[in-house]
Amino acid sequence: MANEKEINKNKRIFQQTNEKYHVFTNKLIEFLGESYYTAPASTMLSLHNAYEGGLLDHSIRVAKFASMLNELLPEKLKCSKESVIKVSFLSEIGKVFLYKKCESDWHIKNQGKIYEFADNVTSMRIGERSVYYALSNEVILTEEETQAILNFEKPDDDHMAKWHSSPLSKILKTAIEFAIMEEKTESVDA
């Protein structure tokens, strides 16, 4: 779980990264506000990073793994560092206003349900909402960046996503999977 010190550390890491790679526009930063830095990554302890600041921690991990995976690729498959970092931080911003604290002691105690879905949010996939938030706040996305964000949560039996995605899509999806594995390992060790 992130404490205030860890949240502030992750906030500084993001701000430095954003300054270097220009991932978020000022309009997007203003739109997301402090909620971006404190949002959880999921609703339940059995999932991953279901705590305040969990989403930003998750995004930093995704960027780390995505950068490492990109470096392993042959030159003709490598993506620009800017695109790798951009999709890593933008891919799950759709979670920022998606959750609210669970108020049921029974659900918290018996199911580990720390958050639940907010009532006032239109139903969309995370990737769809993330692209919507980005485009609505003047972030310019290439087709490959858009595809990566929209495809990361598609199941493996979606053959269009599986066989016709760009390397950027594969990097993002794999990086997210590795980040979740690392987060789950750390939550077991805690």
C-alpha cells in the first residue's frame, strides 16, 4: 500500500517523465487533477494495487517493463521511446474517476473489496475511456498509440487484436501483465 510519501515520490517520477516526454497536456493534467495521483488501479485486494495511489504506481511499473521489452526487440520492431512511455501512462487513465471507496464493511472484510464502481460513470472499457479522456483533453495520439490503448485489455481469442496489432500493442499488453505479476507478488510478500 502506498503511503503519502510513496504517492508524492510517484507523483514526482510522473512529473519528471511528463516533462521529458510530454505525455499529458496541461489540459489533461487539469482535468484529472489530484485524482490521477491517488486513484486505485483496481477494486479488490485479490486483483492488484487496490489502494490509494495504486494506479500511478502501476503506470510507472508498466512504463518500466514496456521500456525494457522495447529494448529487447530487433531494430525493425522497436517503437519510439516516446510512444512506449506515452501509452504506458495513458492506457489506464480511464480508471481515474471510475472507483469510489466501498462502504460495506462486510464486502471489505469478507471479499477484500476496497473500492466499487462509481455510480455516475458511463459504461466503457478502460482503454476506450482512456482514449476518450486523452482526445478530449488535446492529447494527440497516432493510430498505433490508439490501437495499443484500445487493444491492451482484449482477450487472446480476439484474432484481430492478437494477429494484427502493432509491436506497440504487444509491448503494452505484455508490460501490463508483467506489472500486475510484480504487484501481486509484492502484495503476497507484504
